[in-house]
Amino acid sequence: MKKSAVFVLFGSTGDLALKKLLPSLYSLHCQGELGDDFKIVAVGRREFDHKDFVDFIQQSVAANSRYVCDYRFISFSERISYFKMDFQLEEDYQSLSTSLLSDSLLQSGELPLIFYMATAPDFFRDITQGLAGAGFFERLKNPKRLVLEKPFGHDLASASEFNAIFSKYFTEEEIFRTDHYLGKEMVQNILSMRFANPIFEKIWNSEFIDNIQITVFETEGIGSRGGYYDSTGALRDMVQSHLLQILSLLAMERPSDLEIESLRDRKVEVIKNIKLEKVDSHQDIVFGQYVANQELGLKGYLDEEKVGAESSTETFAALKLTVDSPRWRGVPFFLRTGKRCGKRLAYVVVEFSESGSSLFPSEDLSNLLVIKIQPDEGIYLQLRAKSLGSSSQVIPVSLDYSAACSVSGRGVEAYERILSDAIDANHQLFTRWDEIESSWKFIDNVGQICGCGICLDDYQAGTPGPEAAARLIGDSNRSWREII
């Protein structure tokens, strides 16, 4: 069934809209998934008319979509209208409200109206309260949805304040809090891999698993986001959302079924039980900040635009966590993420325990299950096998699945799934309020510990983080598994 909605995109001239949202909507259009009554209202602060806006987005849409076709873009552009407004002006909300409510597509009261906040988080509240002040929600008769980009607040207090404001005008069922990592193919595959394969389901516990590692590295610095990032840092920007969401999928108990609320309940159970092993010390936390690398011509964090000259914001975070449950008792979860870390990588390593057998002695040849999230997507299982010849020496071999080899052309973008599900009111790839609340409680606790004098370790831009991260995992006689 084709999708029908009026899709109001706030922040339509920003990077997220240009590189992800509009190209993904264009892909849905090219696939024939959007009905004739699907309309995009692009809201931005630039002085554009319709033609100016279409010309402005065309190159970015072509560069970031799976489809390149001039005549399809023309028909896609016919779905778009541009509305210029200042998010601080009350009269602009009156004008937007009047324009939306007079739209012929909304006259029946049946077509859903979707608000997508692709702006800086500071504007989420302004936009919601501005529409409310214009009497928009009182007059709207249509089903409505609110889609929010992360970060959802910068701590528990601000997140709770945001949620209280949104909850005045939207029910929990109408709020869709995005984490685009949940739309990535191999992140979605975690559940099917765990629960569709008895070979893994039976051994997914502390008896057979020694440790689990989650790595998310970015090659870029902070670009033009210095103002936002310098008040946020790696812990709040990445760990609170992406890494804890991946951890919850890896550690959750088997749900009673695959219904959305059953899955969400299980994820919340995990997040509520995440702990630092040594609660009152800094031994399980490493923070770093990248410095200039003259050889590679990369500047340091303190030289970035809009960053304070004496900023102590972390651009790298590594943590050793535990999940307080019988299944995971004694199993450490190692998380690390950072900016300017040399390679763009995201992957999970599940390292299985040694059996204790001495029949085939070997060093550092543990059985590993690796889930590759980006840039390559796939799964491989490292096993031990006898080397060729008469020797009884064992060597590592891998059973390797590459998602890229199973599809032709460019794979489906995470935002295509996210947008498609938001339009269909499917909450599977979106986080519930109690997930957000529980994750912020944990992050606030870590922040309090770090505020008591944790050291900020330097690392050169273009390298995989500070040496202290190796010590964090090395203290337990383990090492980070470096996956290329």
C-alpha cells in the first residue's frame, strides 16, 4: 500500500536534510512507495522560492540517493513546497499554521501530518510551542506524528523537560525518537542472528562468552558543529544513544514475541541494569581529546571552529561496563568511540571463552563473532582449523558473509527505513521514553564520576584513540579486536 501523508520537514536546508532525509524520501519516491497524496512541506530560514529550493537540493539528492534519474527528480520536486520562516517569530507560526490547515490534502481530516525536526535540538521546543501558541494543535483534526532527531536533551533533566513539553501536545504513540543506527542493516540483524539460530541462542551467556566489544570510530572531526559538540562530547553524543542501543540488542533477554513493545521492554531491562564495574573510581572510564597531527596535516580539537581554547570536552570515550543479570554476570562489555580516529568503522566483536582443552594449544586464536556495521556490512565467525600439511598446528579461519555481495547496486540507507516506518506509524526503529530516561540516568552517573577529576588523555588526530584505552581492556588480560 502506498504511503500518504503531509510531511513537514523543519530544517530542510541543513546537512541532515540534504544528505540523508531528502535523498531517502527521493528513493522512496523512485521505488513507487509514495502515493499521489504524499506531500513534502520544506521549512527553512533561507530566502528561497520553490524553484530556488529545488535547484538547491538537486545536486545533493543525486549524490546521496540510490537513484539518479532526471525525470524522476522532476516528479519528486512536484511534491515539494517551500515555506520560509524564522523559528523565533510568532507571526511566522501563525502563517505556517494557516498554510497547513488550508491545504486541500488535509481537508478530509484523515491524512496524517508528520513533523520531522531536523534542526538543532534547541529549536525543538521553540517549534512545538510556536505551533501550539498559534492554536495549530487545537484546530488540527488529522492524525499527527512528531519525529525527533537525537540528541534528546543533554542530560536527564533537559530530556525530561523536553518530554514534558512534547507530551502536552503529542501522546507517546505519536512521538518517534530516532536513532539512525537502529535503521542500519546489521544492527537490525542482531536480533535475527541471535534468536533465529539455535547455535548462538544456546551459548549467548556468561558460560560461553568471555567479553563483548563495541567500536564506533569516525574519521571526521567536528566540522561546523563546534558550538554543539563542545557542550556535548563523545559520551553524550554517541554512547548515550548509538552504543547503548547496540548493547541493549546484544544483551536483551529473549522476548515473548516480536511485537514492538515486547522488544522495547527487553531493551529497557538491559539499559536499567548497565553498570560500571568499579562505581567509585575512574578505572573503567577513559576520555580522550584529539590533538594536531602535523604529519597528516590534521588540526587538533582546540583549533576547531567554535571550540573554547581551554575546552576539556572529550572527543573519545571508552568504558568497561557490566549488565547486572544472571545471563551476563562476570562478562565485561567494552565500548569505545571517537572522532578523528583514522578509519570510519563500526563493529561488534563477541569473543567466546576458551574451553580449557589443551589438545590443540594456541595463542590468541579465540572464536570470534564479528558483526560489521560500517562501512562494510556483514558477519564473520572466526574458527580454528588445522593448517595445511602434516602439522597439527591450528590457525584462524573465517566463515564470512558480506551483505554487499548479496545485493546489486547501493544498499538501502538507514534513513529510508526510518522514514518509511515513521510514515507507517511503526515504532520498531524508534526509542520509547523510558529507554531515553534510563540511558540518561546512566550517563549522568558516569558524568558525575568524571566530574570528580578524570584525566583527559591526548591522542593524535588520525589514530585509534589514546593509549589509555588499551590499558582499560589490557588490565583484564584482553585486547581490543581491530577489525578492518
